[in-house]
Amino acid sequence: MEQQFSRIAVKVGSNVLTRRDGTLDVTRMSALVDQIAELHKTGVEVILVSSGAVASGRSEVHSAKKLDSVDQRQLFSAVGQAKLINRYYELFREHGIPVGQVLTMKENFGTHFHYLNQKNCMTVMLENGVIPIVNENDTISVSELMFTDNDELSGLIASMMDAQVLIILSNIDGIYDGSPADPASQVIRRVKPSEDLSQYIDPVRSSRGRGGMATKSRVSSRAAAEGIEVIIANGRRDGILTDLVLAAKDVPCTRFEPAPRAASGVKKWIASSEGFAKGVLRIDQGAAEAVRASKAASILAVGVTAVEGDFERDDLVRILAPDGAQLAVGRISCDSGTARRNIGRKGLKSLVHCDYLYLE
């Protein structure tokens, strides 16, 4: 059978990797590693984004004093990450496959330099037959700069590494058109670009992770808009990865169809770094309509009505419509002082060129 994908990202959630008592489910880990090893040996490059460090550490440490939520996360992740990566190392070694640990933080996506540095690191690993195992560095991350959860991180990693598909493994088969507990509910099998699933999403977080299906849906929609196919599937199903990637079996899952054209590398970085925007450009109705109507529209000074924040050239700024709705994020071509002086002026070069503008 012709191989469908050459590079994939796989995200494994805490609810897949842990038992009810919070300990690592080594049997499940081993089964997933066996499948990833099979994909690897057929030539598929796999990037593994794995949760489980905090849950793993929680089962090892019994603190004598009461800890707040941040202290608990830092302590449990420090102990648990060592245990988790060691287990992966041993399991993959049985297949003769080396692995490399990549611990990252949201700040590492804030500048193009750090973004490219991460990409280069993992590219070198893949080129040398090493499987990158990625997790957030919970030990030193602070709450306001943390990823929503590893679903968000996996979407950024898949985008950064130009993966053809992102497979998010949960403890259910996908997104349902009703409550998963209701026998009458069905898995939504296909999601078209820009399709709204909010009516089907339960906002409740998962029992062990920080996120839930709402985050998975949001991350999946965004990755699909960047040209990546996303599959939400049940990581507790036997052979789920090989069935999806190698056998192309019709297993229950939710597939987000990718946009026909993938975003450029710099636009992927801009999309991933939205939270680090330093300022705001408010534009008039005519400019807003032009941006909405064309993927090749730039932001010109003549259409800007206000500039907010202090920023330097090449910083990221958010583009807002007259009603306050966010239209795009882009890399600005001048500092905030120059942008303010040029508000409403005609005949000037673009403040944000379309090549550096990511549309929401």
C-alpha cells in the first residue's frame, strides 16, 4: 500500500497514559511505542508530544507539607518527567530507536529566532533517526505563560515542523454530536475547513489534563487552517496509530480536513506567537473589508485609525476591525512612533505586508 504520510506529529494525553490511580500505564505506553516504532521503520518520521509527567510524579512524591497548585505542578513534573522519559528511552531502545527529549515553553515561540532554533533542533534529530519526545517544561513555566495544555503545544509543534498530519490521542473516539455517554450519540467523522463545532463541544476539562475537547477542537481547526490534517482518536484502541497511518482502516475518529493551501513558514510562526503581540493597529471599515476579501491584502497607513502599545520594527501586532474583532496578526515594518505619525497617510509602504500577515 502506498504510504500516505512521511512526517506526522502524535500527541498522547494524560488520560491515555495513566491509570485511575495516577500511575503510568506502562502496558499502554509499550503498545503505543510498538506502533510508533513500526511507523518509524517504514520511513515515517514521528514527533511525539507526550503528557504524563505531572501524573507520573504525583504517584512518586508524597509531600509532608501542603503545596499550592504551582508548587505541586513544578515538583511533580520535575520528578515525573525524569521517570517518563526514562521509560520511553527503555521502550524505544528495545526497537533499536534512539529518542531525544525536548522541553519547551511558550516563550520559545515568541521570537522568530527561538522558533527557528527549536525547529532546527528537531529537524536534526529526525534526519539522524532520532524520535523527538516533546513536553512543556512545567518545572519552570509560570501560569500566565503556560500553554493551555499539550493539545495547544502539539498544534504549534505540528505546524512548526511541517507535519502532514497531527494525531491527537484521547480516551474517547473523537468529537460526538451529543454526550459521549449517550448511546445515541455519533462520532463526527469529518470536519470541513471553518466548520463551527461549538454546539457539540462540552467545555468541561479532562480529569487529569489541563484541557478538554474544547481545546482539541480549537487547536485542530487552527492547524487544519494551516494545511495540516488533524485526527482526534482513541489512544486506548489497540493498534490505533498503525490502523490510521499504515492500514488506513476506517476506525472511529474525527478528521479535520486541511485547507487546500498550507501557510508559509513565517506565517506559521506568526500564528503560533499571537500571544506575544506588542501592539494593536485599528483599521477602518474599508481596510477591514479588503483584508477579509483577499489573502493578499496588506495593512496600509491610510486605512489605520489608531495605534496602541509600544513596539519596535519586526514586532508582532494585532489587527482589529472597527467593532474590535481581531482580523489578523502581523509583523510590523516600523516602530510604534512612526506608525502613529503615519496614521491615515497615503502613498506610504505597507505597515504590515501581506507576506507577514496571518489572517484569523
